[in-house]
Amino acid sequence: MKPAAGSTKTRKRIGRGTGSGYGGTSTRGHKGAKSRSGYSKKLGFEGGQMPLQRRLPKFGFKNINRVEYKAINLDAVQVIADKGNLDKVSLQDFVNAGVISTGQLVKVLGNGALTRKLEIEANAFSKSAESAIESLGGTIVKL
């Protein structure tokens, strides 16, 4: 048994004398930082030219106090309630439906319509969602 023709190559033996064709400079060219051992190009280095990340100005900021919610509309809540035949929709039901991951915060928004009375558990509600839920006699549980 042999490997298929052209599927294997012989290793390039660098620095084993001039007769090998890869002796002398060992394929590194002549002099300069790149020919030396221990050389590693710095991230973003452009050969001494002012790098792009230093040419561009800084801008914006990240608010460390930002609270990010996953938005879920009323029509999506209705679909989850219908599939599981639920009267109370909790955060765990959103996770089971694959709408959010565990640990994510949920805000229920008022897009779409509910068809029946539900108790909905979430971290936040929009005013339109609150009024739509309460108009059908449902209840809101803010966590």
C-alpha cells in the first residue's frame, strides 16, 4: 500500500548546509529583524508607518450601567402560551421555547394582541403591553 501520487511531500530541511539549497540564511533572506530568532510582528504593525488604530480618533463610550433586555412581543407570548396550553407564562417558559437564554432579562412589548387572560412574568413591561394584558383581566408579575 502506498499513498496516492502527489499526496505526500518531503519536509523542507532548513539550515543543513549549502548542499541542501536551504543552508546559509535558512530561507530567511539577509539581515533585518525578520531574519533573527525571537522576532514577532506586533499586532497592527505597518512597517513603521503610523498604524491605522493610531491614525483614527477615539470616539464613543460604553455605559457600564446599561441594562439590556430581550424584547418579546405579545403575539410571541400568545404563541408560547398556546403551544404549552399555559395560563401563567414564566421566564422558564421563555427559555423552554428557545426565545431567550438563561440569565437574560425580558421586556414584554405591546406589539400583537392577546386572545385570552394570562399571567405573565417578566423583568419589564411597556405601557402598551401592560394595558393590553390588564384589559383582558390578566396579571403582570415584575421580577
